[in-house]
Amino acid sequence: MKVEVEFQDNSAAWVSQMERKLGNGLDRMAQAIRANARMRAPRKTGNLALSGKVKAEGNTRIISFGDGDVRYAATQEVGYRTGANGQRIYYKHYTTPGTGPHYLEQAGEQAVKEGLKKYL
């Protein structure tokens, strides 16, 4: 009597499936960050909130705000601009409640706190 055992390696297919699943989860997480940041972004005109974009680079997702028409995105994120004498001039009056500085940072921190598992 003879028994044979064969090892079949399906790890490459499994890894590929997991990479797709994680990539899709990262995409959903990035879109959620962008949507949350859009709600938090100062919106005197609404252009800043509308300028949000998500870009995929390998296993990284980059969420950004601002473009050639919205050059003030970074100063709104930090909440101040630098005056001619180097002094910080803080923004104080936001027209929409719940909006203000650190709109992108806070949205990202919230998503990280919730964890990637939520988006898988």
C-alpha cells in the first residue's frame, strides 16, 4: 500500500487577492477622508472643498486640496498666513460652522482611528 501527498502552492494567488482587497480598502478609505475633509473645509466660495482629489501611487493614496485656482488650500489647512514682516496672521472668522483649519488632518486622523478594517 502506498500513500502520496502533494503540496500545491497557491500563495501567489492568495497574495494577489489580498493586495487587491487591501488596495480597494485603501481607495475607500481615501475617498472617505476626502469626503470628510470636504465637509470640514472652509467654504466662503466652496472652491476649496471642490478641489479635493485622491491619487493612487502603489500602496499609497494621496489626498490633496488646492490647484492653480485654489492656491490658498495649504494656508487654510494650517490656519494662518505669513505677513510681510514674517508674523503669522491667523484666520479667525469662518462663515460656515464646523469648518476651519486642519480640515484634512482631522479627516485623516478620524479615518486612521476607525481603522482600515472598516473599509475592507
